[in-house]
Amino acid sequence: MFKSGPSLFEAKVCVLEGGASKEQPLKSNLTYNILYKILYLTLTTVEMIKHGACNLDLTGIHLHLVQSAIQHAHRTLPLDPNQALALVSLLEFSHNLQLTLKSAIKEDSDWYTRFIPLTHLIMEMVVNRSLIKLIRQVIDEDGSVKDSASPALKQSRDKVRMLEKKLYQLMDRLIRDENSEASLLELSNIDGRWCIKSGADQMSFKGLLLSSRYTLFSGSGKGSIVEPLSAVPLNDELQQARALVAKAEEEVLLTLTEKIQVDLDDIEKILNSVIQLDVINARATYSLSFGGTCPCIFLPEDKDGSFTHEARASGTLTSKVSYPKNEWTLYLPKAYHPLLLQQHRQNLQKAQKDVKNATAEIRRRKLQGESVTQKGERDINLSSLEMQVTALEHAQPVPVDLYIAQKTRVLVITGPNTGGKTICLKTIGLAAMMAKSGLYVLSSESAQIPWFDSVFADIGDEQSLSQSLSTFSGHLKQISDIQSQSTRQSLVLLDEVGAGTNPLEGAALGLSLLESFARSGALLTIATTHHGELKTLKYSDDVFENACMEFDEVNLRPTYKILWGVPGRSNAINIAERLGLPNTVVENARQLYGAASAEINEVILDMERSKQDFHELLHEARHFLTLSRDLHKNLLITRRKIMEHGTTQRYRQMQEVSEAAAIARSFVHKRVRQLRASAVKPSQPTAVGKSQHIMANNAQKNAVENHEHPTTRRNSSPVKVIKQSPTVKRNVLPEVGDLVHVSSFGKKATVLRVDLSKEEILVQVGNMKLKLKLKDVET
């Protein structure tokens, strides 16, 4: 039995409420509001992680060292350098988190209110940057106190280094003087004193014999360790210098402790805030990694699907998550058992890693010229590993759809052994516990779960030799405890109720227990059973509901899908028949089982078939609805594109017309200016005017000869002649660089030179240069 109450859930509540009493019960409305805050924090953190603006990962921070540093500061004890580094990491993390948040708020002004209350929690931390700088100046990255931390420390360490150098030179000179035994002498350090270790019994220099200590190191009685007499004063001085170094380091660390004591309250608040962020980030990271959805928790008496009146007024969480109408006491569509899903992912990752390693090994052997299969090694069967990965990818855990209506108080689930009944119970219990812990529920849509003050479960074999309890007695003891502790807001899960004893007595006891829970027991009771009598409760009281685990009779295996409103039927005789049991035995069993039971099973079978047909039709209808929505969406997109294309074409045509009109207006204005200029100065014609006059006279003569304008008078003005001559209209005087049409060649030519006095023009047609009359070309 597992029970959800203050002992399991209060730790997260205390973290969020800043020290709530552990004895405070979780059945009050206050705790319900705390759960609302927890879920809202999880939802906000999930969105923040998706946004990617702030990193809440505390992997590199040792919080236990920070707690030890705070305890040392309370007692005015010198800090350990590693504690100081952990404290710096915490302060730097908090400071960088605030800088990142401020930068995000600067880019988006709505960012602050969007991620409340996380933004409040982060911005309320007070970080003393001067303390960070001070610790960095004193403590090195390797956890040692820097020489620059104090003048006394630097002086003492310099003295230690100087004495160690002198001792090394002295020892080296003594070892070199021992020519015959040089290969057997070795420099050693015993308790901080420099000595010489020798494998021989005698040495030429005098010293203090430390043979008793040498036996601990050598493991034999031969040889000795000697501290030369000349090195004794230096070793004594070295020990004193090291003591001064330790004292100076302690003074530096004690000074650091005194500096920390000034900001100790702020540091403790930062630590508590960071712990809260770590807990919140852990919930959000888990929820994201398994693809869960934010659950809707509602009070049983609050039937509108929201949290509380206070929560409805704020509208913070319900504005981010859309929930179905509260027509269900429990709504878990396509819910997964978290441990089954995790185990499947681990197996799939391991199989994929094996394929990757095998592929790399085969590639390595081919590059080195080795055979894929060598003697003494196992074959690398890559195809087998790939088939294993494919099988795991297609063997996803089967989710269950759990829809329990408001009027239902007791749900009876029946079905064959290993059909998934117990997994259903555990999935419901874990979903309720995850929701109460502020985690997402592993379902395809937002789960709708009532507020359960406690979750009780009697699952598994509770027999105990020490307490003289059989399987049946263990179940009865657990159920008795559940009845005494459950309330009208509890969830009760009973596995194989009434099992472990005589079937008739067990069925009667199961009926009585379920009726008791329905009348005055828990808010919702879910029980699994093999007793057929418990299936009839639904037909006598509306608070009972039946469900069964689907069984594939063709392949003789369960599908792990749940069918609602249909009681499970017995499959033992049919399975025995399909497995090849003699027909006489099967028929005799059916007769003993009774014709009435067979008829009931046939009715149940028809109900199952109707249910399956209904689900198939419903699935088909949803499929066609999805297709029609997609087609409608595509039609709207196509219509929008057509309208945009038509608008673009009209705009382009208007532009083309406008440009053509502008060109025509420019040409007309130019011709008008030319005609006006020729009309104003008829007595003093320019070279251009003369040319035009000559061309006009020639055109007039041609027109008279061809009888095109018989009414034209010879004394008409040049202007009138030009207006009446189509040849002159077509032959505007060309300029150098213009393109003209040579009628004799039927090609275009480029004007190179114009000679108005001779009425000649030099043009280039391809590679040829021609001299033509003005009348022979057209502009």
C-alpha cells in the first residue's frame, strides 16, 4: 500500500512556502492553493526553458559546501578554501542569472510579467559583488590561498621555498659525496623533514637514524632512513616556517569569514532561492523530457474545472492551458506509466548505442585491413542489432484512455491475467501523485484530476510470515486500514478484490466492500477482479461502472487497451479450445459452466463487437474530419494566393499603362515643341528646317504624282505640308547613335554621321558602312 499525505508531499510545499510546518495537514484549502502555485511554477519554468533565455542548471554548484560555509560563518570559524569557492560559484550563478534576466526584459518588456513568479524569485536575490571579488582575490582556482592574500603569508611562503631549496642542495651534495653508494641513496620526506633513505647499513655522513619508521616504508629490516645532522637546523626552521604559513592562511580565511558574516542573511536567502529554483527546474526538466502535459486539478465540489475562486480571478494558469469541460471525475487520455516509458527509452537508447558501436568497429576493421569476424571474437551481427532497434521502435508502450464520469464512484475493471489491469491502477495512482507533486502528467492532452487528499492502494501480495498473515489476510488488513483512513476526497485502488479465498465467499466480500466504498467511502474507488458477480453492480446502481481489458482472440494475447461500459468475459474455455485441448473436455467444461453463463458471454461478446465497431467508425470519422480540415485550409490558402496574384497582375498592368502613357506624352510634347519652333521662325530656317522643308516638298511632289492629295496647294506653308505628308511624319531627322530602318535591306542600322547639306546619312549595318539619302531611311 502506498499513501499520499503530508509525509510524501510536504517537502516540496515547505520549500515553496519558506518553512511551512511539517505537521500541517494537506487537506485544507490552503494546501490546494499551494498546489496551484507549484503547478504554475512548473508551467512557467517549462516555458522559460523552451524560450532558452535563462539557464537554471546548478550542476557545477556544490550546495552542501555552501551550507558548511554558512555554518562556519555562524560559528566564526575559518572557512575552508573549497567552501569559499563553492560560495563564489553560488553568488556568480545568481548574479549571472539576474544579468540574463535583465537583458531579456530589456529586449522584451513583457518578459517580466510573462514568467512571474520566477522573475520575482530571481530578482529578489541580493548579491554582493564586492564579496565575489574579495574571495577571488584571496582564493585560487585550485582551492589554495594566494600568496597575495597577506604580506605575512607571502613572507612565510618565500621563507619556506628558500629553506626547501637549501635543503635540496644540501641533500644533493651529500648524496653525490657518497660515490660508492650513490645508486642506493634516495631523497625522502618524513613528516615534513628532509631525509636520506639508503639500502646500505652504513653511510659516511653523520645523522639521526630513523630506522623504526623506515621499516614501515621498506617492508624489510635492511637499510635505514637518516636525517643528516647538517640538515637538522634547516628542517627545524622549515617546520617553524610552515607553521607560520598555516597561521597566516588561517588568519586570511578568518578575515574572509568576518566579511561573509556581514552578508550572511542575504547569502542564506540566496541559497534558499537557488534550492527552490533547483527543485522547480527538476520538475520542469522531467516534465519536458517525457513530453507530459500540465494537469488540471479541481476540487470535487468545484465543478467548473478551475482551481479556486482566487485562481479563477487571477486567470494566470487557466489562460495558458485549455481544459476540457468538467464532465469527468477523471480524464486521462492516452496516459502512460512513467516507469514503463522510461524503461522503453533506456532500452531503445542502449540498442541504438550498440548499433553505433558495431558500425564504428566494422569501419575500423575495414580501414585496418582486418576481417570483420576474427578467431576468438564474437561475430558482429549488425543486421540483428538494427532489427532489434526497429522492433523496439515499433514496440512502444501502449497508453490507456481513462474517462471516468462524474456520477461514477466505483469502477470495476475485469479482464484476463497479464492483460494490463494492474498497470491501469498504477498509472492512475502515479498520475494523481505526479499532479500533486507539481509534475506534468504523461498524457496526450491536459489531464483533469480531482483534488485527492490521499491515494491508497492495495496492490500485490501482502502475506507476512512474521505477522502470521496469509495472502487473503494481508489484503483484508490493508483494506481495513484504507477504510478507516480514507475520506470523501481520497482515491482508493484495489487489485484483485476478494481474491485469495473461496470464490463464492470472495465474490460476496468483494460486493460488500465495493458497496461500502460507494456509499460512505472514498471519492473514487477503482478495483480489478476476476469475479463475475462484481460485473453486475453497474446494473443495480448508477455509481458503478464497468470496464475491461481488450483481448485479441485471434492471436490469443491481450492488447492492453481498455474498453468502457463493457464487462470482461471469460476466455479460459475458448483459449483451451484454441490451444488444442480435446473437444470432449472442452464441451464438458462448457456444460459444467452452464448455458446461462455462455449466453451472458455471448451478450458481452456482441457488446464488445459493437464497441469495437463504434471505435473504428469514430476513428474513421476523425480521420475524414482531419482531411476535410486540411482541404479547407488548403482551399483558403489557394484562394488567398489567387487573390494576391490577381492584385499583383492588376497593379503591374496599371504600371505598364502608366509608363506607356508617360512615354507617349513625352513624345507628343517633344513634337509639339519642334512644330512650334519651326512655325515661329519660317523666314530664317535652320539647317534642320531646311532639310525638313526639302523633305516636305519632295513628299508633296510625290503625293501629287500619285494623286494622293489632289487638293494640296503649292503655296502651302511648310507646317501644313508636314502635317499632310505621312512620309515626313515617319521620317524624323535622325541623330548620331540613333537606330534607323533601311528599307532597301529590310534591316536596322546605327547612325554614324548626318550631312544635312547633302541630305545624306552614314549608317552601319552589321560590318558594313553605307552612305544613304535621308529619304531612304526611317527612324
